[in-house]
Amino acid sequence: MELLKYIFLGFIQGMTETIPVSSSGHLMIFKEIMNVNVDFDTIAILTNFGSLIAIIILFWNDIVKIIKGFFKYLTKKDKECKEDYKYAWMIVLGCIPAGIGGLLVSYFDLFDKIEDNIKIVGGSLIITSILLFAIRNFKGKKDDGKIGVKEALTVGCFQILGLFPGISRSGSTIVGGMTQGLKRDTAFKYSFMLYIPMSIAAMALQITDLNIESGLILHYICSVVVSLVVTLLVTKWFRKIVNNGKLIYFSIYCFIVGLLVILFL
């Protein structure tokens, strides 16, 4: 039964990390419902690592292309690589607003008094619902090459919302990209290109919160593996949902769950 709890939490992380419903919010909800003696901070960090590996696997070809193009243009000024060079800088630029915000939140413990407040999670899910509903019919025309300073900073500022407990990072960044006229798949890809460095930075900041118990090594491994596999499958499915313009389903889901949390938890 103890192992099943960890597998279940890995499943919840994998199911909710990349879709716009807030993985941290759902872990808090299930923590409240299950009322089990589990170190949720450690589980969140480990299962986030599983999701990160899954995203790197999914976007491996894009990552390699961008890195190679960046250095090829930097050293040889190869014009064919100029777009990758620019895109790499737009990833850096897009991470700056939330990076600064994350450091401030961590240094001043800005969410210390509300991060375990389940009602806040409910309200945040409703905010996510409103954001997704607002862009339900958006269909931009800009591709990767059209992401400039304005688009990068706008998406970066939307990503700050994802720092707030219960607000989806993927949802806020995809919304930010679509408000700037990015194509649906372009907004999706850019959102996860920002996710990778931001996730690595967040784990680096949280590393001191890890509390590994030697007797639970198997449990930790299982939760990470489950998170990785489920994240892979769900993210592929979510990409199709975004491209088909069906984010309204997540808007409805977030509203219902947020309302239920506020009323009953």
C-alpha cells in the first residue's frame, strides 16, 4: 500500500505537469484528500525531475537543433542557423521575468503563508480557467521565426503567474504566446522550451528541501519512472488538443475542480 501511494503521486504529477491544470495544485489537493504521512516536498521535486526528463526526450531533436545552430552561427556566422541563434536568445529572454520572480519569491518567502492554503489553489484554478476561456478561439499566424523581444517578454511575464500556487505554468505561457499571435503549436513548443531551463533552475533552488529516506529508495524510483512515462504520453496527447483548439475542455475542468475545492475542502 505504501508503494502504491508513491506510484499514485507519480501518476498525478505525470498527468498534470504539462497540461494546464497545475500539477502543484493537484498534488496539494490529493495531499488534503488522502491525508497520508508522505513528504510531499521531496515527492514533488523527484516527480518533477521525471517530468523534466520526459520533456527533454520529447523535444530532444529541437533542443539539439537549437544548440547546434546557436554555436554554428556564433562561430561561423552561418546564415542558415540565424533563426536558431535568435530562438535560443528568445528562450533566455523569456526566462528572465519568471527567473527574477522566482528568486524574489524564494528569498522573501512570499508564498510561505499561503502555499498550503487549499482554498488558494481552488481560486487559482478558476483563474487558470478564465485565462484558457479567454483565448479559446485564438489562432495566430506567427511561427518560431517570428518570436521576438516583445513576444518573449510577454510570455515570460505570463510565466510569472505560474509561480503562484495552483496556477498552471504551461497554461499561462501558452495563453501568453497565443495573445501575441503565435500559432498554436508555436506557442506550445515555446512554452516547453521555457519549461526546461525554468524547471532545472527550480530544482536547483529546491535541492535543500530533498529529504531522501534510504528505506524508500524503491518508492522514489517508482514515482519518478511513473511520472516520466505518464508525462511522455500526456504531453503528446496535449499537443494534439492544443493544435485542435480544444483548450476549452481544460477551462471547464479547472473551473469545476476549483469550485469544488473552494466549497468542500
